[in-house]
Amino acid sequence: MKHEAIAASLNSSGNGSQGGELAEGLTITEHEAEQVERANASSAPPVVFVHGLWLLPSSWDRWVTLFEKAGCVALTPGWPDDPETVSQAREHPEVFAGKGIGEIADYEEAIIRRLKRKPVIIGHSFGGLLTMILAGRGLAAASVAISPAPFRGVLPLPIPALRTASVALRNPANWNRAVPLSYEQFRYSFANVVGEDEAKELYLGYSVPGAGEPLFQAASANLNPWSEAQVNSTNPDRGPMLIVSADSDHTVPWAIANAAYEKQKRNQGVTEIVKMPGRGHSLTIDAGWRDVAEKALEFVGRFTTITARIA
């Protein structure tokens, strides 16, 4: 559950986002406020890690250690109402229900706007989509979107991706529900390239219920001109962006990642894409996580003189 809520002071900088004004009274947790305070007290470049659907901020723990050893200061904000642990999440799945892409993006923005400097933003899956949304709002010094969920204008949606999304999409009532993955569904959607023992370990250690609403929003984005699954890929303040794709990813196949790249490369900023061979959607949490993290760190290392304030 949440720590004591801390007012986000959204208007303290006097800046609005390209996504519109944030809701008054939006709050962040005490832990998130402490991370912001720590980052602002440091001279190190801040890096914000954004988790995806069916995971928690703790999925980034090893990345945090690596990046901080490399000289960064890390923040791992949750989504609104995220529990602290996997066990709490499984005991109280209802806290995930009713969270849409727009609300989550605004929550992440509220945290980022408390920082004194623009951070690097790194996200996985729906966290990758959120990373693109936030970068499109001009909030990132640089960004890395790993296996990013699709946004409006990204086509096609391959059958494997639709099979993963069908966990929620097959029942319209799941829009307002939290949707867990069974082990078999997790094995297909996340852990399809790792061994059985590792797949079970990942499922027990990381998998939590996920909000159904973002899956519906992403799946219908190309049919809805007002979809919250929209990215401003042309903003000149977007910053450098790396897209990382896993070549055996069932949830975000290469076709989706590459289509996102084709949209993003029109931006005047540096835009690159890399395909990780022999990897699935679990690439940020499985035994090969470090290979992916080092790719991200190498890219970020080219843009870590972060002195610009959030505009």
C-alpha cells in the first residue's frame, strides 16, 4: 500500500506539460519523495526507471545498483497505489484496477518535475511506452525504451502480441479490473526463452496482477484519436532515444518496436534501435539482464552531462 501521501506541488515550477495540466492534489509516496530529495542533493545525473505491466519497481533493483556504481543517482517510482512487495500485490490485486495510461504518465511526470535536472528515463514494456510519452513531453535528458508497448500510429499488432493482450481483452469487464498472469501465460508472454526453472523463479519473484485498462487503451489506440496511448514523437525537446527490442519477444515483437522506431526517428534528436538476440520479454529481469543494462548504460553514457532544467 502507499506510504503517507506527500503533495506533489505540481505547479511549483510554473511549467505545464504538452499532455496538459496535471490534476490538482496529485500525490506521491513518502519513499518517492525521499528518492527525489536524494537525487536533488546529489551532483550525479538522475536516472528514472519506469516499470511495466505485471511488474513492480523492485524489478529494477539490479539495474539501480549497476547505474549507481556508474555514477548516476537512481529513482524507481511506482504507478499510483503500487504495493511495496510482490506478496502484498498478490494479496491485494484490487489496488491495480482502474489505472489508465494517462493517469500513470501524469503520476510519473509529477515525480520528474520535482527534480532539479532533467533525468535520463528508462522503461520496460508499458514502462517503455510511458518513457516515450514522458520524453515526448520534454522531460528526458535521454531515454531508453525497452520492448515498448505500442502507441497510436504503430502498426502492425502481431498475433503473439494480441495473444498476450487477450489475457485482458477477451472480457470487456477487465477494463476496470486487475488481471493476473497464470504461470502458463507468464511463460508465454515473458519467459519464453529461458529454462523452466528460471521461468518459475521469475514468476514467483516478480509477477504481479496488472491493470487491464492500459491493455485496452493500447489495443484500440489506432481506432481512437483521443487515445491516451499517444506519443509526441516530433517534440524537438524529446532528447536522444534508444529503443531496445528482444528478437524472441512475444509481448512486444520486433515489428512493434521497429514501427515505434520508424515514428521516432523523424525526430531531430538522436534515435537508435538495437535488437537483442535470443531474448524474450523478460530481458530486464532474467539472467541476461546485465547485457541489456550495459547497452542502455553505454547509450546513456553519451548523454550524461545533465545540466538542463526541465522545460
